[in-house]
Amino acid sequence: VAIAWMSNWQYANSVPTTQFRSANSVPRDLSLVKKGKEVILKSTPSKEVEALRGNPVQFGLSTAPVELFDNARKAYELVIRFTLSKKDGATFVLSNESGEQVVLSYDAAVQTFSMDRRGSGNVKFSKSFAAVTTAPTRVGGKMELRLLVDSASIEAFGEDFSMTNLVFPSSPYNTIKMYGNTKADVTLYPLSK
């Protein structure tokens, strides 16, 4: 079991917060998984994190935006299941009513997952903060993306990657939209403290 530090020394002392300077990720279970001829380290939220889940809401997702909550919810989990051909990619955009957004993309051509927080909200406090982070991953076949979202972070977990990014939106991301040649089934869980 591991807990990751949710920051970066390039901007850790400059984040625009008043009650905390940094946080930790949810607990993660680590395991070794064989991927072709390689062995990779897999990181998934510990099973105990599921005790935070409230009643699930299920919906389909395509190119039309879906409002996640009527009111501003500060913490939730999205489990997104979809199928991609090995040549297709998929993009998911979390946004709020101010137009701030985080773009999460699978790129089939280079077999990567990326999270773009350049338009996520307050990014001007450090030149290093407005960035796109990228991880290698398998793209194609049945896919599942698990997102843990709160008022200041997004943790993304795929089959063979995990990624955490701080975000500082003016209000919670309450809308999701998808781009790509596929449809997705989504389960939304409100998370409680």
C-alpha cells in the first residue's frame, strides 16, 4: 500500500491555498502485472476507498455534455467504461460553468494517456503549473478509466497507469463531455468524508 504526495517541488510553495499547502493521494494498492514481455507496477485505489461511495448514478456518455450534479459537489468518483479500436482515441472533458476545464485523452497513435490542466482554473501562480502530463498506456479494446475528483485534485487510474494532478478551479467541475468514435457507460458515485 502506498500514499503519494500530491504536489511537485517546482510549485509546491506557490500553490494558491490558505488552509493547506499540499495533500496526499488516496491509499493505493501496488502490484506487479505482466504486460507482453514486460512487468509493470500497477497502482489502484485501495478497496477501502470504496467505503466513501454514496448511491451510484449510471448514464451513457457520447458527444453531448452531461451535467453531473445540480449543485456544487466537491468530491465524486467516475468509472467510465468504453471500447476503442487500436486506431481510435477518446477524450473526456471535465468542466464547470466558468468554462474552466481539464482534458483527459487517450491517444491511440502514440499509446498514451494525458491530462491537460492548462485551462483548469487558476494556473498563473507558477510557470511550471500549466501543463499536460502524459503516461504510456495500452489503447484499444475494452477500457476502464476511474477518476477521483475533488475541489483541488483529479486522480486518474487506467489498466496500466495512474496519474494525479492538482487543479484550482473557481467552482467544482460539474459537467463531462466525450469526444471520439465511441460511447461510454459511466457510473457516478458521490464521495463523502
